[in-house]
Amino acid sequence: MMKNTAEFIEWKGIECIRLSAGGYTAMIAPGIGSNVLRLRDEENGIEFFRWDENNTPESIRASAEVWGLPTLYLPNRFADGVLRTSDAVYQLPVNEKAPYHNHIHGFLHKREHTVIAHTANETAAWLRTAYVYNENDPFFQYFPLPFTVEFLFMLSEYGLEYKVSIINQSLKKLPVSFATHTTIAAPFVEGAKEEDIRLKAPVTEKWTLNSRCLPTGEILPLDDYDMGYVNGSFCPVKQVVDNDMYTGGRQELEGKRFRGVIMTDAASGKGIGYEVSEGYQFWIFWNDRGEKHYFCPEPMTAMIDAPNLDMPAEKTGYRELSSGEIFHMAQHFFTILPDA
């Protein structure tokens, strides 16, 4: 049996932590937002996330949303950069140009995080990182609400478990909106074809978006196109998937209720299970025009522009933390193998 390990490595000039356990290997870059740059099932030849051996840290930093597993705080879009909470209004920088004119994706995934601890034993390998957001962050001038985010990555024979918590250290209300811009490799099985990928997602209703990719307020029942997600016939590449936005639910995996999406290579039967905790109420799907060899099933805790929508919080997923309050989220990635 191979020994499980958690060790510092240098990758092209930046410090990463490499976890090895249970046949899986993960490479995490604290200096690029605690991004899981690579997750691989060595035994079954599965490359979970978008990965390029010729890539560089500089190119990832320049487009941190579309590599690995980037964690976004204040994800997706806020119309005109405005974020209204119950006790304040914040003007965020408009970093998405016309015709959109929104603030998009926040800042957490671009910051240098701190390694708190890393270790391994006979069952798993772990990494803990954190980011303390305060007046030292350049974004603080727009969003002066101190908080701390902590990350836990645990790798074992069950795959990668990923947990995030945020604590409000401000006297004001802290808006909670989290997502991961999850980049799944296409193909993700060695030797497979992209066109054989199928995505199954437990979507329940579709949110319509306008030309600025903001919710119109109209929510529609699922049509034949949407049902491709539900029945698992949907191919998420080789066609344009441009911000398909849904309320999420549950499906079944191996006879058990499962909150997440399932990606399968139809030819080999090998697949990826991607499970999320209850706080992730929505899924949005995107693939960068369909020919970039990856696709993004993105779980979100709140709807796009949620605090600005004229809808109840139980519908939009928006919530706020009081001073000292903590919000927890979790995800789980693992290999699915065909029946013997």
C-alpha cells in the first residue's frame, strides 16, 4: 500500500501543496486563491479539472476563473456593481465591460492565502488554508466588511472533500454568496472522446437571463433541452452552453439520494461524482463556447444579483451573517466506476 503524503512542492516558481492518498493526487496553490489546480485519479486515469502541462502560474493568475477549482466570493454578477444589504449599500468596481456593465466574481480566488497546516496519516491527507480579509486588501475600499475564510481539503480513497467556512468579523451584516467556477476536463478519462461525455444534473426550474446575464425574474418549467440535464443525455461540450441557470435539487446515485451532478464517459462507463452541501441551491452551466476542452458545472449558494432582486431570500438563496456568525459549505469529488 502506498503511503499517504501531504508535502510542499514548487511548481514553476510557486509553492503548492501536493496531497496523495487513496489512489488520488491533488495539487493546491494557496498563492492563487487556494485553487485545486489539479485532481487526478492515478489508478483509473481520470483527470478531474482542466489542466495543461505547459501552463504557467502567470497565465492562471490572469484568468483564475477558468483553471482548476477556483472559489468565488461574491460570484457571478451584480448589476452596475451595486450590492444592497439590509443595512448598507456598496458600490463595487464594474469589471465587466459593456454591454454587461456588472461587477463579476469578486476577489477571493485571486488572493494569496495562508497555509495553516498540512498532514497525512494511514487513511487521508489534509491541507488547511485561510484568508483574512481586512483593510490591507485593496478591495476593502469598496467593501469594508472584515471576515476570515478557512478552507479544508481532505484526500482519501473516497476522493477529495472540500470544505469552506466564512466568519463575519464586521459589526455590519455580511452578504453570503459563494460559488466554485468548477472546470471539468474534456475529456476527463484518458484516451476518451469529448463527444462521449454526458452530464446529469438534478435541475428543477430554469431562470431566464437578459442580455447582461442578469435574472429577468421569469422562472420557467423545464423544456426538452433542459430535460437533457435531468435524464443524463446532455453533452456539455462540442456545442455552446452559455449560462444555463437552474434551481437545483436531488437525484439518485447507486440507489441513494444525491445532491450533485454526475459526469460520465459513455464509452468506458467511468465517471465523476460531484456532490455539494445543502447551501448550494443553484447550478449554472457554461463551457466557453464549447471547444476549449473543458466545461463548468458551477454550484452557487445564491442567485445571480440576489441581494438586488425583488424576491424573497428563500427563493434567491441570499443570506446575511450577523457579526461573529459563521457559514459552512462543502463539496466532494470522486470517481464512479462501471459495474463489474
